[in-house]
Amino acid sequence: MSDNTLKKKNQNLMEKAKYAEEGSDLKKDAKSVRRINRHMEREKNRKEQKAAQPAYEVSVNENSFKVTGVNSEQEAIDKLSKWSAFHNMVNKMKENDEEVNIEAKKIQG
């Protein structure tokens, strides 16, 4: 579900829960509001944690890739080299007798 859909559903449920105190339907609505709020909070925390991770940009000739969850330039290159599409690209460059320049630099974190 998209963030806007959750916000709209949450707002509708909060409006329903605001006007009545009793009843099983309202208890279900209140429970749904809490569940959606927890979900939105987890999503927000996950995005904040991902943004706080160190990130490196690995450049291969004119192509660049963002690598997260590593602590050094060498780890970034190693992590990217495990990706099969990266191997295919490098092998194609070698077949065409192109020079392969791989560089990594820290971009955040």
C-alpha cells in the first residue's frame, strides 16, 4: 500500500473512532488505527536507518552504482563484484578491448 493510501485510511478510521466510545466496530477501527500507525512508524524508522548508512559510489568507466551497507571503498567494490550484471558488463567491456577503470568514493554517512 502506498503511504498516501495508508494516511487516508488512517484518517478515516481516526474520524470514526473519535465520535464514539463504545461498540465492537469502533474497537476494531481503533485497533486498525494503531496498527497503521505502527506500520507507518516502522517504515519511517527503516528509511532513516537506510539514510544513515555509509554509502559509496562505484564508477566503472562512465557507469556508476550506489552501494550501501559497507564500510570501505574495497568492500563496496567487492559487494558490487558479486552482482552478475556487473560481471556481464565488465566481461563485455573486456571483449570489446575497452579499458576497465573501477573507482569507489564515499558519498554519505
